[in-house]
Amino acid sequence: MAVTAATKTSDFSGFLTPDEAAPYFLAARQRSVVQQLARQVPLGIAGANVPVVTSKVTAGWVAEGAQKPVSAGGMSLKTISPKKIAAIAVVSAEVVRADPGGYMELIRGDIAEAFATAFDAAAFHGTSSPFATNIDTGSSTQEFTGTTPAFTAVYDDLNAGFATLVNAGKKPNGWAFDSRMEPVFNGVKDTAGRPLFLDATYTEQAGLIRQGSLLGRQAFIGDGVYAATPKIFGYLGDWTQAIWGSVGGITYDVSTESAVTINGSLVSLWENNLVAVRAEAEYGFLVNDSASFVKYTNAA
């Protein structure tokens, strides 16, 4: 056969398939905002008793040779108990062998993100929560000025919520805001014309929790803080009044012989050549004084 042109790869378009690359466009994993601010405590399988100061020793001035005042501090115990969170992913045995796009590794990250989302929703808002306490219940409310989402006096509104806590004798030490507030803070300045949100570092990976300071207190911006009712955008509080713990980390196990519920019916994994990946974790969360927090809303 006479040669009329060089052979090109396009001549084999039906034989050459694209290589499979890593999932470069995978969104950054969400981490728990609450777990960044609240104190982590050791937690056993049976939970833990936490001593809480109910009254403090007082001092008084006395004259020379006079009787000294006597006082005593009081304490009580509160219990933090671990609660289980779990998820099961079911795939075919063929998917496990082929592992398209690194899917099996992606499952682990997806489950960890799902656990962080559920934990924050329970700790902040009590959403589907197994915990006895949450931050919303008992906290103060500060409304952002302006109709949603036109925040018109952010500096004054933040300071008003700050004043609410300080005037009540609380010790606010940290902020938690939803990612919806990030573009707002990017454009807000204090009374001296300086950026209101001061970044701790610019090396954080985009999409993860942003850390900095607001009004001299540590601040975190991330997903999972927002609540649609009554449009809660963030919190200021004394985070020493909230603790969390975990019994170990997230555990994974795989089964090919159990039965799982799929579409409302029990399905045999062995009979259908399926693989189930089960993940479990046990978390505890406790708010000692929810009045030490103020939530910022824009519910107008």
C-alpha cells in the first residue's frame, strides 16, 4: 500500500483510552470547627466525670488583729458520655478490585468529612444530636444589621455581642463563623481603617478552615457553622466552657458475608458479591455554660 501520510495517534482513537489521573478536583475535606476551639479531654468507653467549679473562694480586707473571713469553693461533677456515629458504604467486589479513580480511598475521606459535619451540627445546633447539651440552647443572640445578606455594620454588631458577654461577666476567647461570612470579613475594616479579620497565616490550603483573629480573639472560619433557622452565621464565646472527647479514632472494617439494608430490604453481601465498608467513631460533647456564648444571626 502506498504511503500518503504519516500514521498519527488519531488513527487509533478507538484503541487508545485516556489514562486515569488522580482526583485533582476533589474539594478540600471539611474539618470540625467546634473541635478546633473547644478543649479535647480524655474520654473512656464509659465516659468521664468532669469537675465543675460552682463557687470560688473570696477574700476580704481586715483590720489589724481582727478575725479573718472564711470562705470555701464549691464543685460539682458533670458527665460527658461517648455517643456512636457510624456509616456503611456498599460497593461491588469489582469496584474494590478495579478501584476506579482511587474510589476506595475517597470513601475514607468522605466518611471523615461526614462525621465532622454531623458533629458540628449536633454541637452547635443540636441537630439530630445524641448529646445532652448544645451551644444554641441558652446562648445569647446578636442580630447583624441589614437585610440578609447585606451586612451593614459588622464591626459594631460584633462588638455589641462582645459587650453582651463581657457585661454578663463572661470571658469570650474565640470566634467561629461559617464560610458564608468570609467574603463579608474580606471587605470589612475597623474604625481605624484596618482589616477586621487578621489572618494567622496565608499558607492554609484553600477550602479548609481559615484561622486568624477578630477583636483580639482567635477566630475560625469554616463550613458547617450556619443554620438556616434563624440564619445563624457565627458564634463568640468562652470555649473553655465546652469540651469534647473521642474514644480512639475512626475505625473501619470490611465485610463480604453480612447482610445490609439497601432500599429498605436486607441484602446478602455474599450472595450478591458485594463489599460493605463500615466506619464507626465515638464522640462526647458537653457545654457547661451555654450563657458564655452569643450567636450572630441575620434573620431579618
